[in-house]
Amino acid sequence: SWQLAEELVGLLYRLRFEDAGRVIVLTGAGRAFCAGGDVEFISGEGEHAMPGTSDASRPIPRWQRKSPGGHFFDVARQLIAVDKPVIAAIHGHAVGAGLAYALACDRRFGDTTTKMSAIFTNIGVAPDCGLAYFLPRVVGLPKALMIAETAKVFKAQECLELGLIDELVPEGTSLAAAIEYARTIAAKASTAVEMARRLIHMSLQHDLEQMLDFEGHYGVAVASTADAKEGTMAFLEKRKPVFRGT
């Protein structure tokens, strides 16, 4: 819903500045990870107007005219801008916008109830919420075209084979598996992890020479942290490092 998307955008924005939190796990309440966006909104008949489908006389905020999907689109932006690893714990359906949000995450754990679909063409609309950006980058161009054009619903094993999920676990265990993985990452030097994540995302838009420059500048910034000193000294002293996120 519009309200849930707005709340999630605000939460992700705040979490960017919460140093105590090092990794985020995203899951869904109830029977599904996310059954997609509010179709009533997409149709233009909902409480909030949709540019292109709502009656032209309905007022639409200026900021939404520049980003017609409103808060639904902002969720995709904030899943990247949060600047922390985001791990998806998927059960049940992750379709439409739900698929886009799952693909925006750093890693996806699905259980045997997982079903995923770029369902957009089944209801006569185009992909949104970043799906056209994330899908080919996750599964490759030919698979992305097939998934988007057919709008087929894929079951758990098919999702694993296509690369839509990274880990397939028994029913009811995706959240526990995602949390265990998140704890592994949280034990690392958090600034180094976050800069590594940022650099990987930046590489999708820049060439090698630019990335070498970025790596150099970010490397100097990360090297000044206490965790970098602890990590290098622990390596030299042949002991396990104790990172504190500083």
C-alpha cells in the first residue's frame, strides 16, 4: 500500500544513520514476502492519484509528477541508498514490486513456498519499482527478457535455477537463514563492508579508470578507521580481529 511504502522509505532513510545497526533483513508479514503494489493505485482509482491513469482533474503533488510511482519507487531507491547490506528473507509470493524489492537486496534467501513473478504484463502494465534495472543485472539479459515478457510465476526451485534467489532453504526457515547470514556480515568491519557495497553498485555505472580512482579514495577513507588498524594488526599478529564498527 501507499502507506506501507511511505513508512518503509522513512525507516530505510533513518537506518542509514543508525550506526548500531550494521545489516538489515527485509521480510514480509503474513503469507508472503510481498504480493506487489496496490493495483487500485496503479489503475488510477485509489486514494492517491496515479499520473497517466487517474482523471486529469485530480491533484497530484509536484514531486510525484517527477516520479509517478511515488513512495513505491522510493523504496527501491532507499534499498540502495541505505548504504548497508540488505538481506531478503522470502516466503510465499514475491511478485511485481515485491520481486523488484527482493532483487534490490544484496542476497535473497527463499524457502520452498517461494513463488516469484514479474507479473506486470499479465495486468497490462509495464515493469516498475526498479525491476527493469535490477532484473538483468541479477539474472542476465536473456533470462530477464523471458521473465519480464512472459510474466510466468516461478516456483522455488525454478527461482534458484534462474538466479532470482541465492539460497533455497526448508519451509519456514528463510528468516532464520537470512539472520544467520546477516550476523556473519555484521561481525566484519562495518565501514569496510559498506564501502565495498557502495563501490560494487557504483561499478554498474562507471568504467575501470573511474573505479580505480574511486577505490583509491574510498580505500584511504576506510584505512583511517580503528577497525582497519585492528584488522591489519590482527593479521600480522596471527589472531582473530575484534571489530567495533569504528
